[in-house]
Amino acid sequence: MNLKDRRFGRLVVEGNASRKGYVICLCDCGKRKEIRATSLTKAFQPTRSCGCIHESICPVLSFFVKSWSNVCSVQFEHCLV
């Protein structure tokens, strides 16, 4: 499956990684990350960022919710901030 130059949320696939089944992605925040190709294309909770969405949402939500760990354990990759 050729995913090169395709966009998935905040990630753009740059090419195949050295590990089989992984691709190198560039996130809109500037980070590069190796991600399993099937994680990008799966229908339920696909990967949409390098983790920067999670990092930006959890501090905001923790202000309103007392249980930091419960909020941050939820995956927010499907959100576009």
C-alpha cells in the first residue's frame, strides 16, 4: 500500500520507515514520527497526529475535570484542533 504524500489529520506520509509496516510521517507541529501504516488507515480511532493533539487538549480539559488521568487516557486523535 503506497501512502506517500497522503494526509491523515495532521500527518503527511513522507515514505517508508526502516521497520516493516511503518511509515515516516511529518506532523503539522514539525515533529517526524514512525507510525504503523495500518494505524493511519484503520476505521476506528485512527492515528491523526504525533501526539501534539493529546498534549494540547489534556491541560485544557484538566482545568475543568478533576480526574486528570481519566481525561488523558481517552484518545483525542480524531479531534482536529
